[in-house]
Amino acid sequence: MSDLRLRFAPSPTGYLHIGGARTALFNYLLAKKEQGTFILRIEDTDVARSTQESVDAILQAMTWLGLSYDKGPYYQSDRFDLYKAKVQELLDKGLAYRCYCTQEELDAKREAAMKSGGKPKYDGTCRERKQPPAADAPFVVRFKSPQEGEITFVDRIKGPITFRNEELDDIIIQRSDGTPTYNFVVVVDDAEMGVNLIIRGDDHVNNTPRQIPMYTALGYPIPEFAHVPMILGADKSRLSKRHGATSVMAYQEQGYLPEALVNYLARLGWSHGDQEIFSMDELIEKFALEQVGRAAGVFNPEKLLWLNAHYIKTGDPVRLATLLTEFLAKQGLSTEAGPDLPAVVKTLQERARTLVEMAEGAAFYYRSEVEFDAEAAAKFLTADKRIPFEALIRHLEACTDWSHDGIVAAFQNVMDETGLKLGKFGPSVRVALVGCTTSPGIHEVVEVLGQTRTLVRLRRALELLN
């Protein structure tokens, strides 16, 4: 075990977003590679917006993606006593102060600062104040940020970053209702949990110079930081629903495999030569922060779909069959009375790009009655097909070797007997068995449907021909 400690710390105010999932993945891969510790922390200090439903959605998405954590989940809402004690510690050290300014006063100060061309930051009215304006006056607690000099940190992805301290505000660390604020609790938690490398989205870069002085003020070691670039849509704007699904579990519902999404997210901003396909073990072995790009990643739904098709094509039919059951159930279809589902999967793996597509392609195997496409039936289920159908029924009834070879031989017997090529009656057989003109190979369909179901469907079609 190394002493590397990493964390993923989502806020439960909605589903797990694609961007958050990639951040979690990068933390997970590095923790596994370095044999460090991966911590999950739920940042639920925003009591009004945090919901149990969102917590469940985040945990479900982590499980589905295979991102297991070593410690947690820890909940910030369970740690308010610790945060209060740390606020008091800063007050006692003179490194924080009570601010009694009202919202009206703050708005007026901000407006005046902007009119004079200054920064709309707090002017420090209460910084050296000794007495409250009234005994029961409400107050927030502000951190005394350094006012001169610079803060520089070396970002593991972006390189050295410098901020001038005069740009910083005396930020609020405790609200007037006594609840702590995000920037403060993050520092306390990361330090108390021993997190020594923080990998997070680069929308947090501006929080880093606000947080570093708090580590120092509380006597904590300053961790390393690595800020991962944003994920953008094809139009280079921030990824949103108009670019496709942004929720991880929406991809599960659309029939994507977790390994496809993991592979795709890992390659979104990280590369290892020209390699495109990675198993989780390969990602763990090869992942390095040095190969994470500094530019934003552009989300490409076609690339994800291509990867998903690859993982379906090369997947274990038994595992895919287990996953497919749920998608068939959504169509009202049970697999209990139909053909062997892994055998069905094998006939569809080559063409299906998602499990939704595969379920649509598999439906005909499990319907008790064939649902005919009217146009296909009118074109192919015609009276002139009666003779080859009768011959095929006879040869399939007599078939004692219900295998690919035995079925091909039965079709060959029909061709020899009638003088027709397969192209002349094969499409009609397909429509009789499937209901439409697209399906896996006709010999495969017959083999997987089985002798009884195939003959029932051919006899029914023969009645229509007559």
C-alpha cells in the first residue's frame, strides 16, 4: 500500500453527471495503480437541495461503473460538530471574524465598488470590529484571507498557477444559521481524511487559492492538486442535455455497457499512444496524470456508440443475456418460455449497437404470435410460395439433426426438389418466422427458434398463403 489518498466528493443535488463520473474514474484508476486509498464523500451541506434520491443515484452509478471505494461513503451532514469546532478555532486564533453586515449593506458596497471600477469583493468593514452592533445581531463568520503577496501552486495537470492575494475575498465560512460553507468544509474534510492529492474538475481552480490559506491557518499540510479540463459538447459549449444524455444511469437505460462508458470516459482527455480499446485492468496499469491533456474534451456520442457496439460484439453471451432480460421485460416479453437467451444473443451480437437495439431484434423470438409487417407480408407471403413452404415443412419435420448443418441440408433438399434458389423463397420464410424482412441469418433463426416453434410459425404462414 502506498500513502496516496484520493477522494471523489459529489454533491447529491441531482444524478451523477458524465463529468463527475470521469473525475471519479481518474481518482479510482490512480488509487488502484498506486495501491493507494480511494475515498467517497457525499458533500450534502446544502441541506435545501440535497436529497436521498440523489445520494442513491450517485451510489448506483458508482456501482454500475465498477468504481469501488475503499473508505466511505462519508456524509458531511454527519460532521457539523467538527466544522463548528474548526470555525471556533480560527476565531480563537484571530484568523476569522464575525461579520454583522446586512444583505442590503453588502449589496450597496458591491454596487459602489463596481461603479468605481473596483472588484465587487467584501471591503473588510467588520475585520477589526470588537463589538457587535447589538447583543443579538445576526452574523456570518468570515475567514481572514491574506491581503498581500501571491499564492502559487503547481497543478499536476496544468502546471504552475499563481493568484494575487489582493484578488481574494474574506470568504464566508459559516452562514448566519450556523451551517458551514463549501470551501471551508472541503478543506477540513480533505485534511482530516488525509487526502494528499485532489483530482477535481477545473471549475474548482479558482477555489484553490481560497482554500490553501485555510490549510495553513488550521495547521494542515497542503495537498497536491490536479484540475481536470471540462467536457464540452460538439459545439464547444459546456456539456448539457441538448448534446445527449448527461446522466450516467441514462446510458444504462439506453442499453450501454458500463465497460464501454468507462473506456470512453477514460479516453476523453487522456491518451496512451493510439490505443482506443482498454479493459479496466489495462486502464489501471497505464493511467497517468501526465497524459491527461490540458484542453477540454469534446463529447462524441458516435464514438461512444462505436465502443459500445465493440463491447457487445466481443461480450460474453451469457452475461449479455442476463442484462438483456430487463430490456425484453420492458417490451412485455418473458424469456422463460422461449429459446435459449444466450443462443439468441449470439445471433444478434454482430449487428446490435446497444442492448435496446438487441432487445428489439430479439423480440420476435419470444412473441407467442408473429407480428407481421403488412408491407412485407403482402410482398412475400404470396400463393406461389405454397409449394416451397410445404416442402420445407416436410423436410424440417423429418430433420433429426437440428443443427446448422442439418438445417442447411433441409433447405438444400427443398431447392433440389423445387429447382428454386434460396433467394426465391428464403425472404418469404424469414417473414413467416420473424414478421419482417430483417433478422439474423435464416439458418441461424431456424436453429435458435427450435423445431417446434419453427414448424408452428411456418404452418401458420402456410394458412395465410392458402
